[in-house]
Amino acid sequence: MGIFDSVFGKREKSAEERNQLPWIHLESLRQLDELVEKSKEKAQVIYKHSMTCGISNMTLRMFSDAYEMDTDCDLYFLTIQSHRDISNTVESQFGVWHESPQLLIIKNGKVTFHTSHGAIAEVNLKDYL
């Protein structure tokens, strides 16, 4: 830590600076259908995020910090305020009650694991892929 850091405090890195995760923004029902098809070859992960929820923002930050870039899955980012129709379809199609933040892992067209809130930060994705 430099002298100026100790006096003025070190600026926290932004989300972009911390970790550029390979997010695919989930913005259409067609994409959701494609995600289900792709899950037959490779695990697909959906992160449901609320822009207005402090817990969702904190969990996203912790998830991003812990994510290992060599994880073999596709990461989809679903902002629920912008795409509530998709969130509702995820709930009905997979039979998983909506929460946010929420993490779902889809393999072979089915949710094989899901969790929400602070528990997301504790998940090692590689254990479920």
C-alpha cells in the first residue's frame, strides 16, 4: 500500500475493472429457447439480477470476484426489471420459484441446481457442471 493509499484510501475497483465476465445478456424468449438447446451440449448458467436491490448488487460483486474464467459454461445475465417476461417464463418453464438475485444451472434442458441471495457467493460452479 502506498503512502497516499494509507492517507486518502484506495479507490475500490469498478465491476468492469474487477472482472470482465463473459456475460451473454438474456433479452429475448428466443434466446431462452436457444439456451435450452445449448444446454444439451454444455451447461448454461442464468444469473437473475435486480438493479434496485442492494443484496443483488453485493452478491453479483462477490460472484464476479470468485468466478474462475476457465469454468466450462455459458453465463447469461438477466436483468429482471427490463425483462420480467423472460424471468416469468424461466419460473414457469423450469418450475423454480422466482427470486433475485438467483442463480440457475441448466443441463439437458432442466435446472440441475439453483440458489439465491447470499448463497450464490458460496457456490463453486465447477461442483455443479
